Amino acid sequence: MSNIVRLLGEGGSRKVYLLRSGNVLKIEKDVCIADNDVEARIYQLAREVGLQHRLAQCHLSSDGLVMEYVDTTAQCLGKKLPVWTRLIDNNQVGFSRKGVLVAYDYTNLLPQEPAVYFDGSRFSVKSEKEALEETLRLMQK
Ligand SMILES: Nc1ncnc2c1ncn2[C@@H]1O[C@H](COP(=O)(O)OP(=O)(O)OP(=O)(O)O)[C@@H](O)[C@H]1O
Ligand SMILES: [Mg+2]
């Protein structure tokens, strides 16, 4: 992993390094953590339905999860952030190098399966993909 420039940040489950390519590498702190798989899966599902606009681009590599760099200082904007950012745990959003406000830690978006909904009169069950798609639609505004 000689492509690592420096440690950028650390959360409860991952350490995040800046890579020479300009992307970041997320490495899980314990073998029982699956956040990288979950994040990559969410991004993949979002791409399949064309709703990846608000998610930092990412893919799995043999070293960990490679994600586009995000300037995380936007998180401090608090109430000035658009409403969709409340769907992301702890407002973990920031500006991509292209200047788009995106989520950089979005593991919380994957619904539990089966996701059960109640619309006031009846219950319905949605697949993981349908439930995620619904959330992603709310994030496009
Ligand atoms: N794409 C990114 N670009 C720049 N910095 C990032 C990026 N992703 C994460 N970071 C930095 O690394 C820190 C840890 O990353 P992340 O939030 O993904 O880890 P985590 O362990 O999943 O967090 P949590 O404790 O919320 O579960 C972030 O708080 C942020 O400072
Ligand atoms: Mg985090």
C-alpha cells in the first residue's frame, strides 16, 4: 500500500487514508466489520437505477474501499445544509472535487431486509433495492 500519502481521518469502524491518486482508501479496523462491503453495495445499487448523484463514488479494491475525496468541512454548515442531508447519519456530507455536495459515509442507507412499511391503512414489504431507491429519490432534490 505504498500509494498512501497520509491518514485523513478515523471513525468508529474505519481508518481513512489519502492516496496519491487523490482518492481515499477506507480500511476496516476489525475483521468483523462489513461497512466497506455495505457502502460499495449501496453505490452499486444506486448506479443501477441512476441515483448515485449524492453519493461519493466508490468501489472495492484488494486493500479496502476506494472512494473519491470529499472536503468534509461542509459538515459544519449544520442548519444551512439541504434537508436531504438529514438522511445521512451525522450529516456526513461534503463537497466532491467537482463541487457537488455528496455523502461520504452512507452505510446507514441500506435498509434492513425485509423492510416493512405501513401507509396508514396497510402494511407492505419492499425489497432492499426498492427501499433504497425510495430513499435515494429523496436525496436528489
Ligand atoms: N471520501 C472521503 N474524503 C475525505 N475524507 C473522508 C472521506 N471519507 C471519510 N473521510 C474522513 O475519515 C473519517 C472516517 O471515515 P468514515 O466516517 O467513513 O468512517 P466510519 O468508521 O465508517 O465512521 P463512523 O464512526 O461514522 O461509523 C471521516 O470522519 C472523515 O473525516
Ligand atoms: Mg463516519
